Amino acid sequence: MEFNTKLLHGKTASGYGQRELLPPISQVTAFQYESMEELEKVFAHKSMGYAYTRIGNPTIGAFEAKINELEGGAGAVCTSSGMSAISTALLAVCSSGDEIIAGNGLYGGTIDLFHDLEKLGIHTVFAGQLTGERVKELITDRTRVIFGELISNPSLTVIDIPELSSVAHEAGIPLFVDSTTATPYIARPLSLGADVVIHSTSKYINGGGNSIGGVIVDGGKFAWNFDKHTALSDFKKYGRMALLCRLRTDIWENLGGCMAPINAYLSYIGADTLGLRMERICENAYALANALDKEEDIEVNYLTLPSHPFHEYVEKELNGYGGGILTFRAGTKERAYKIINSLKYAFIASNIGDLRTLVIHPASTLYIHSGKEEAEAAGVYEDTIRVSIGIENKEDLIEDFLNAIRQSRE
Ligand SMILES: *Cc1c(COP(=O)(O)O)cnc(C)c1O
């Protein structure tokens, strides 16, 4: 089954209680039982059933099953946000004294989280560009996880998942990939060798810009060494399912970052059009990047441009697509502001993955608290404009951007 067909007809796309065509919204806190004996069985995991929405809910379960099927995982756990997914996944496998190896140029919130984890005794080693060679140098006997973003935002660097996972696996360490900007339409990190995939569903998966959410998908294939991954040692008897079991029955449940049922519903119906939207978004981004590239005083950063340093990965890992984010440099901050302010169709907003085109000046917003070096490592300069491409007609987008650029010269 191809992607769009699977979204509508996959094995997780039906089977709801009253033959509903979509999962009903179970916007409830708790579930009632006829007898105490029945509820006891649910708590003891001896019978299937829901008790309390933080621990399980059919609407959330339907969305988890859908994303899990798209990513080809063994199981998925939804969270209140993308940040909740990242923090929960890392805390599930790291204890005080453990180390994480991560790339630079990551999502700002993730970098801030690594600083928070320092205070819990979990140290992050930043690798610069996350390559197999670099990771090999940095692995110590304390390393517990390698963490990278498949396509970094907004620098648009790409990690080589097959290479990284083989280096990581040789050392008995799993590779966790934040695939938010790639989406399961463009890449399936588990099939490339990653062990865990994380998404902020707030972005492309929801697509309509109407709910914050996150998801952790475990491939269920990693052979945990419980002497090394002591954070999972209570779950040793579950073998390769240890991480999923710890998430579901322990750390995810106890940290309490569940997704709201209404958000699961909105994200579920949003995901139904993920393939269509990504197809259109990537087509628009490609067209706009090529049009901007012809302007001599504009420097464009988009993955499919032949001059892009990660261009080869478009075919190798990204199914031929460049994704929905492009950045360009306008020369000065003043000119960047002028261009942004004169755009007609791009909303000025701090988000990506919406079906509307969004634009922002990252240096004075997302990176306002970062040092110059940190920002530049993420591809953010004083004159950088980030565009999250939407599904509008490309002719209108191109005309709008070219007009704004022309006006900025006056
Ligand atoms: C937005 C984003 C996050 C954080 O997700 P939230 O849903 O905002 O918590 C993490 N990683 C990437 C790549 C993102 O774009």
C-alpha cells in the first residue's frame, strides 16, 4: 500500500467501537466499570481497558497506532508536546552520570533541554555536524544515546542515518532521531537504521496549526544491554520491548505528559492529508527556492539546490524531496525586516509545518537568547529569513516574495 492509501486504509484506520469512520473524541478523564474486580484486572494489565486518560485513552490510542503504522514501529506513545516527547524519551534511557551525544544546530528547545539535563547529572556532548566518524571519536563507556535531527531547522543539515546507526550499534548504543521536519512522508528513519523516531506533531503531522503534541515511536529492534542501560534494568524481562514498556507503564505515565484527546483527534484528521500536503509543500518550496536563487542579492538555502552541501541526501534519504523549510539571506537585518513586512501571503509567526506559509526573522526571535556562534552554527545570521512553505498556489507565493524583494531594493 502506498503512503496516501495507507493513511486511509491501513490496518489502524478502522475498528472503532461503534463503526465510526474516525476515532470518536473520548474527551473524558476516567472510565467507569461495572465491578471493582473488572477495574482491578485493568490495573493489573490482566484485561484490556482504559482507566484514566493520562495512562490510556482510545482517541489518543488511535492516533498512536496511526503514526506507529506510518513509521513502521513496534509501538508509539503520544505526548503533550514535541519537547515532552524528547525529554521523556531521553529520560527513559539516561540516568545521572550518563552521556548523550548530539549534533549542533538542533531545535532551540532541545538545546535548552540538554542544559536542564546537566542539572540532573546527564551530560550532553555536542558533536558539531553529527557524522559517523565524529561520533566514533566521542563515544565513551558512559554514552547511552546518540540524538540527531534528520533535517535540522533552519540550518538544513542532514544526518546519515545508516552510517550513524552502524557506528552507534557497534558500540551498543541506540540512535534517536527527531524527524519532525522530514515527516514520515519524506523519510522513515526506522527503516534506515534508527532505533527511535520522535516527532513534534504540532508541525507537519497536524498540519493545520491547531494543536501542540508529540510522539515517540520505538522500532522495538534494539538489543538493550541492561548492564549499560541501567535506566531500563527493571524492564529487562521485556528484552527489546524494554523501552516501550518503561515508557508506557513507568516514566511516560509518571512524568505525566499525555496528549489531550481533542489534540489527538485534531492531529489524527490532520495526518490524513499529510501526504497531499507534503507533496504540495515540497513542490512549492522547490519552485520558490529556484525563483529566489535567480536573484543576485539573495542567498538561498534549500536542500534540492545543486549548490547545497547536503544535496546528495535528497535522493539518498529523503525520497527526492527537499522538505518545507527554506531560508534566505537578504544582506542586512534591516532589509530582511523590510522584505518580511511587505509579504502579502506569508504570516509572521513562530511555527513551521502549518499549511499556511509562515515567515520569521530567527536571529531576533528563536535565537534571541543564543550566542552569535550558536546561532550561526544553526545557520542563523542577522540577515536570515526563515520560510515555512504552505500549500498556497506557487505562482502567488513566488510573485509575493519577488515583489517584496524588489520593494526592498527601493
Ligand atoms: C517544534 C519542534 C520541536 C518541539 O516541539 P513542540 O511541539 O513545540 O514542543 C522539537 N523538534 C523540532 C525539530 C521542532 O521543530
